[in-house]
Amino acid sequence: MKLREKVLGGFLVSLLDISAGVFLSIVTAKFLGLKISLCAVSFGIISSLWLDLDALSLLKKGAGKWTHEHRNLFHFPLVVLPVAFIACYVLSNGYYATVVLLATFFHLVHDSIGIGWGVKWLYPFSHKNYKFFGLKFKERRIVSSWTKEEQRRDATLNGDDNWLRNLYLRPSVVLFVEIGLSLFLLISSMFVVMAL
């Protein structure tokens, strides 16, 4: 896969999170009676993406069926949500703390629905990954959980080495749903801005 395909695929994979960061930063400002600034919206976008900083290494080696293993650094909701909220509150104010909490939470929910193997919702009490409304070993479930060994076995049996190309660089249900939801959030953001 060429670098430009990786970059475009990475953007499309992140588009829903980016749109949520924009929407949540604007809605939070509206709710708190604050003015919207480029800095605040940029912070919303960063807050929705920071969990995937370690995924940048995939630009070099590629996004194969082992991509889910990047979620072993920051994707721990019971740890990252309070730490990010408190850090932003102490270093800045309640607005930025609220935005980082909401945008990070959205990212974690997004990573727990649809493709992939979910996140470690109960870490440090459990090391299992949890996913909602997905497949586990090709069986549909409301909640699925995987140990690291089960994850590796499922990735070996059912993983797609070309998931980025097949789901985001070609027409697919995943691509259309995520673009549709992204457009909804961005259009909704515009309505909130106009209502200010």
C-alpha cells in the first residue's frame, strides 16, 4: 500500500472521531455559554484522536490484521478518562476538561462498535477487550470479550490484512455509515454555531 493510500485511509478511519471532536467542542461551549474559537475546536479534534498516537507507527509497517494491537497503550477507559479530565482541569479549566472527557469517551465507544476487537473497558480489573454489537468467531453478540490469546486466534482466522483498503478505500457499508455519521455531526455543529 502506498503512503498516500495509508494517509487517506488513516484520515477516513479517523473522520468520525474528528467530526465528534468538532461537534463536542462546539456543543460544550454552547452549553457553558462560551464563545467558540479555533483553538477550542482544534482541542476537540486532538481530544478525539490522542488515543491513537501509537497508531502512527502503522504508516511505516502497514495496517494489517494485527492493527488492533496498537490499542494496548492508551485504550483503558477507567484509567485514561479520569486522568485526562483531571489533568485538563488542573492545567486549564472545566471547558477543556469536559471536552477531553467527552471526545475521548466517544473515541472509546467508536472503537468498541463495528470493526475491530474493542477496548479494555474494565482494565485494571480485567485485561479483556470488550466490543458491543459485533462478531466473535463469526457469531453475532451484543457484548463480546476477548483475552489476548482469543484476540490473536480470531485475528489469525478471521482478520483481514487489507481491512483498510477493503473497508475505507473502496465502497463499503462501514465507509458509508461513518461518512454519513460524520456529515450529520458536522452539519449539526453548524446549526449549533448558528444558534449561538
